[in-house]
Amino acid sequence: MRLLRALTRVYASIDPRSLAAGRIALALVLLFDLAKRAAELTIWYSNEGLLPNHTLLWRPTHRWVFSFFYMASYPGEAALAMAVCALAYLALLVGYRTRLAHVASFLCMLSLHGRVLFVQNGGDVVLGELCLWTMFLPTGRRWSMDATLAAWRARDESEALPADDPARAPAAPDTRPVVSLAVLAMLVQLAVIYIFNAIHKGGPTWRQGSAVYYVLHQARIVTRLAVWARQHMTFAHFRVLTWSALVVESTLPVLVLSPVLTRWTRRGAILLVWALHIGFAVFLNLGVFVPAMLAFTPNLVPAQDWDALARWWGRRPSRARPLLAALGRLWLRTAALLRRLERPGPPASVPALRRRLPVVREVLVAACIVVATNQLLVENAAIRQVVRFRQPEPMLAAMTYLQLFQGWSMFAPDAPSGDMNIYVDAVTADGRHVDPFNAVASPGAPAPGPHIPERLDQNSFFCDYLSRLPGHGELYGAFTEWVLRHPERTHHPQDRIVAFEAFVVEHDNPPPGQQQPRNVRTRSFLRYPEHPP
């Protein structure tokens, strides 16, 4: 029993302040993800874009996908659905009706990601899994509207007691640790991401130290700083960065799951996660991957550190205090408004039902753990080499509906030594040649044509779309319709497209010590009209 209590304390317990900070971080990343998608709402969430709902419903790229965005055909309808998502995310951020807000946020996130699952990347998966595991935890117990309103209700009840009743004393903030299987699932999930990313990196580019060099030649995802760095750094620098990334990814699972010196190992894990992913963000555009990984870290902060932070803040005079006081007044006024809008308390049967909820919660967590473990066994090459595991179709369906993908092999087993892009050679009604695709996908880059510039300035959606489109003929019709709508986007009738041909262009990146790519090659994969006169 002593061992069980010790294991529970290390792996299944979490301070409510860590959960609150994690909730705020998660909500901010969800809002960031929503803002990125809203900026390209027409392209990805309407029938005027590259992935119309009728195409995906008729020829789905994935089975068993849930998304209420399939009901939106026009940009205005999609915007209304995104406004609903924003309300759910904001309620989660401030912690109002937190459990309901968290469930609503998870369903909104599944819908946002599920509608465009064709362009999903690892960051979307990480964000979804963090949202799932924390959904089973009381993230609104501290630093939330729910906590403020609960304190007011407790004060009102205590004022009705006799003056000498000790229950009239103000209640201390709830610092009881939260114990749940979901805490274990969240910790193991974080460790698994790094374990398999490290294990799968066994190719020559990682062993020889050239992986970072080749990654920084991926024109679709590099930042401007990466272009500058690859021109000024020596191969020794790239070797140090490559092996450092591998060491950090190998060390993080040990720090996260260490049963001893937990306070110090979790601190070390937080520092390494931030160092690793800020490094990624400086050089690479990986969509929501970096902020989603960073959003895990508040959940690793031990209770002693929150206590130390509170003591330090109480002793330290701060110029920010007037601003914080103003924010506090705004918070209390908002809480007072919400209190006036609250309905009467629940009927007598509800408390009895709530007493059973922890059991139901743990059963649901256990079921999700089974689904995630099953997917882990079938999706990772390191396991498949040892054990051949057949995945039942109901398990696959549950995994896809929940988007519990578990294949972790970023730039593995080798960093890609080549690059690719697509370009469209379109002829307008007045005889000009234009590229409608890259005009939208790569607005900050020179016209790519039958070559790839040093930087394409694409976001993660276009990056994944163009790499997958040539192998998905069921999407060619939607792509053709989108290209032909070019004059609707430019608002110039003379830009009407009369014919076009779409090409894949590929090249081998220059080896260390050279500047120019090699073996440039192109191939046509789509032509309009299919049989020109």
C-alpha cells in the first residue's frame, strides 16, 4: 500500500494550480489555432476552397470523422461555426462552467480539425490529445470564474450562520491534489511523444549529424532566420544542433517519468521542452506544434513551486499592481454579472449523480487509454518490428473519431534530403501565364515555376496539402474548380483561366559545402482541359 500511495503521488496526482495554468495555456493555444484557421476560412472551410464539403463527404480521405463544419457550405456559415468555437474556448479560458466548456471545446476542436483532416499535422494531434486528457480533470478548481462564484456562494451561506460559528471564517483556496488516471495518461502521452521521436531517428543523417542541415533546406517550412543561418553556420554547428536535439528528446521521457527527485526532474523537463521547441519555432514553421507542446508544461509545475511563487510575489513590490488591480475589478464585475444570470441550484437528485461521476470519469479515461495504446502498437515502426498487432475495426473507428493518432516520427528515420512543391502553369484569356496556386500558397516568395525558391513562405496547411495532393486523384476536381475561380480572387475578369497544367517539382538539396540543389525534376499530374483541342 505504501508503494501504491507513492506511485499515485508521483504519477496520478496534480496540484489544482497546475491544472488551472494548464487550462489557461490550452485555451490560449486553442484560440491561436482558431485564429489561424479563421484567417483562411474560405480556402479550407467553404465550398469555394480547396476542400469542399461535398467532395469530402462523397470521397472521404478518412473514415469515421466527426465535424459539424460539414454543415457549412458558405464562408458565412463557417464563420458562424467558428464563432461558436470561440465562445467555447473563451469560456474555458476564464473557467466559466469549466467542465461543460472543456467538453464543448474538445468537440469544437474535433470539428475544426476533422473538417480538414487531410491537412492535419503533428501539432493538431498533440493539441487534441492535451485537450482530451485534461477534459477529465477539474481544471476550473482554481483561477476561474467557477472558483470565484463558488467562493461567493460559500460566503453567503456562512453569513447565515451564527456569529460565533467557526464555519463563518472565509474558506481557504482549495489546494487538495487532484488524483486521476487522466494525470497518468497526460504524463505518459508527453513522454511517449519524445520516446518514439527519439527511437525512430536512427538514419544516417541523425547518426552523422547532418539532420538539422537538411531540415533547414526544406523551403516550405523554413523561416527567414533559417535561410540566413544555413548560409552562415558551419557543418560543426549543424552537427551539434542535430545531436543536441536527439539528446534532449531522449532525456525528456526520463525526466517526465522519473520516480525520484520529481520536483527537480519536472523542472528540468519544463526547461528542456521550452528550449527545444523555441529552437524549432525560430527556424521552422510547424503550425500549432510548438505552442501545443509548450502548453503541456504548466501541468508539470509541482505544488512547492506554486507556493514559492506566491510567497515571492507577496513580498515583491510591483509596478504592475495597479494594472492587476484593474483586471481584478473587471474580473469581479464579470463574475457578479454571471452570478445574476445563474439559475437556481440543481435538484436534489443531481448531487447523488455527481457522487458517481468520478467513477464514470475514470472508466472513460481507461477506455481512452486502451484506444491510445492500441494505436501506439500499430502506428510506430519501432513496435511493429518486434510485435505484429492486428487492430480491430471498432478500435480504429474510436481512434479516428477521437483523433488519437499515435505515430511519432518527426523527421525520422532520416531528415528529408530533398524538397518538393507544386506549381500551376495557367493561361489566361489574354494569353498570359500565371500560377494561381502559388499566388495564394506562397505570397511572399518569388514565382516558383519549375524550380523551388530558397523559401516558399507557406503555412502548415498549404505545406501538407501540396505534399499530399498529387496522390489523391479524388481531390483533383475540387482543385481544378478552385484554380478556375482565380478571377474571383483577383477581381480582374481578364484573369479568366482557359487552360492549365499542374506540376510537381522536386530536387535534391545541396550536400554540405555546396549551395545549389541538384537533380531538379518535374512531372505533370493534372491538365485542364483534359483533352485540349
